[in-house]
Amino acid sequence: MSVLLRRVLARVLLFAAALAALVSLAAPAAAHGFQSVVYADLAGDGPGVVRAQLQLEYDLLVVSAADAERDDPLYQDGTAAFDDGDADAQAAALVAHRNTVAAYVGERFRVAGAGEPCAPTMADNVTMTWQDGAPYAVVTVDYACGPTENGHEVTAGLFADDEGFVKDTKTILTYALDLHEGSTVLDAEHPAFTTAQTPLERFWEFFRLGAEHLLTGIDHILFLLALIVGSRRLREVVIAATTFTVAHSVTFILAATGVVAAPPEVVEPTIALSIAVVGAWYLWRLWRGGRVDQDLSHAHGFLRLDRAGWLRVGVVFLFGLVHGLGFASALGIDEPWSWTLLWSLLVFNVGIEAVQIGIIVVVFPLLVLLRRRAPRIGMWASALLAVAVTLAGLVWFVQRVLGIE
């Protein structure tokens, strides 16, 4: 390797260290943290009655319903039961303060028919379950509605941002109501849903959710950028991106349907490590050979790669499997398999892939053009991006292993 190239890499390292520090500080250490997921299952239960079975994160329900007032009986009993980890005591605390819980849930999760609000009545019994590594309370609420011919409208606002405990709560809503059945996702930007919604509108909800997740998930974007910057030819980035897509699609669907599971304490650090490894791969090739943008004279045909290229594809596939678990965790679904669920998952995945393809279409041609028109500047830009991605991945890896938010 030439002395000039070593000096370039040394300078790039200094610039990128500062850039990576800014990136890691600007984005949360756990891209899928600080959120909660509400599970809502709606069905008709006789004339004029809509029954909602809600699964709510227990500790959030306690502090939100009690308005975090430490002298509130629900807060005292509920937090004590949470600290003890006793599921029976947790359910008993919610039942004992049923009126407080019912008032909060009825205000924040509303059902309306023909434009008129339905009157909520919370059932006496509360059970406990386990979702996303946390205790969840299963609460049943019956909504008495008047006659309606145009379906029901559901508005979800549980654990809102203004409460200050979590951000961007998503409500996974499944329904069998008004001769319609399906699923959708509600959040702060799209809090309402009507059973008169068309299939195209339901498609758009999950497509938008998948697209937004990749756009707001800085760790997945950096992984994709690492794949792009480390690719010499179009075939390399296409093969790597396709491999990543296939791998994360498999584990995403298996995890979301409850077939496989992995703790976030393992998944999130591994995702961060994958970013560092794929970014460092380009730097290692640059350090060893110095010419990473040349064609492979012996590689003919779209799928022909050298040995190092296929090794990189294998590494991308393994890390793609882990990223799929991260996507499933972000969506927050862990339900038994059904055709409705599979359709929703596939649409969510299509949203992810649409953004991924868009990033490749924009970034890769620009990088190739820069490498050909101004090779030295292209090398600087590629190396700078690779070092920044690598350092950001390492910082996140340490933060996630140590549990630093």
C-alpha cells in the first residue's frame, strides 16, 4: 500500500471520528427503544356492542392511569406489585383500582358508531401476559354503541407522547367487525381507523409503517450505506442488497409469527456490530490492496464474484437474519400465524424494501460517478463514509452491551 494512501486513510480517520461521534449522539443507542406497543383485538359481541381486548404494558398503564402521582393508591400498589414481579398481585392491583384504570383506558381508546361515541365498560377481571420482554395487562372493555350502517371508528391514544414516559406508541389493531376483518397500525400521526376502510387503505397503513421504520432507523440505513460503499460494481451491491433482503425477510416473518425469538439484549448489539463489520470490510480491502474499485477481469457474468466477494455475501446474509429480528421487534407483533397477519407482514416488508431500493438508486450512481470523474475525491469520500459508519457501529455496540440509552 502506498504511503500516500496511508496518509489519506489517517486523515480520513481523524475527520470521521468526529463525524461518527456526532452521528452516535444524534441517534438513540437503541433504535427500537423508548417505544411501547398496544395490542387491540376488536370484535362484535351482540347487537350494538363492540368488545375490545387490550394488551397494555403494565408499568406504563400504572403510571399513566395514576398520572404518576406517587400518593395515588394505584401508583403505590401497582409499582409495588411490579417491583415484586408477582403477576397475581399486578392483576389484583388493577382490579382493586378498576375505576381509575377504566377512566384512563376509556378516555384514551375510543370507539364511535355513526359519529356518536360508544359508552365503555371495563370488565371486572384482568389477567397478565408477557410481551416484548415486559409484563402486559389484558383488559377487556365493552363499548355500547347505537345503530350504525357505516361501520365503527376507532381512535387510539394510549401512552401518548405528551405523557412523557415513552415516544411513538403504536397500536396493533386486529378486528372482526361489521362484516370486515383485518389488521392495521395506529400511531400519533394516524390515530384513527374505520372498519369501512378499503383494502388499498389498509395496504397503505402497513406500507407506510415499513417505509417510516427504515427511514427513521439510522442503524439500518448505515448498514445499507456500508453495503453500498463497499461495492465496486452494480452487481455487487445488487447481490449484497438482495441477500440482505432475503435474510431479513425470513427471520422477520418467523419472529413476527412467533416461530423464532431472540432477546433484544442480543439482537440490538449484534445489529450495531454488523454495521461496524461491514463498514470495516471496505477499509480492510482498501488497506490491503489500495485498488478496490477495479473490475474483476476473471469474473464474467452477473453472479460471478471473487472469493472475498462471496465471503462478504455470506457475512451479509448472517447479519441480515439478525436485522430481521430487529424489524419484527420494531413492528411489535408476536401473534400466531394467520393469512391476515402474513399479508400485513409482507406489506410492511414491501415498505422497507421500497426505501432500501430508493437509497441504492440515489447513492450508488452518485458514488460511482464520483469515483470515475474524480478518483482521489471519490476515494476520500468512500473512506470517510466507511470509517464514520464503522465507528458509529462500534459506539452503538458498546452502548447497547452496557445498556446505555
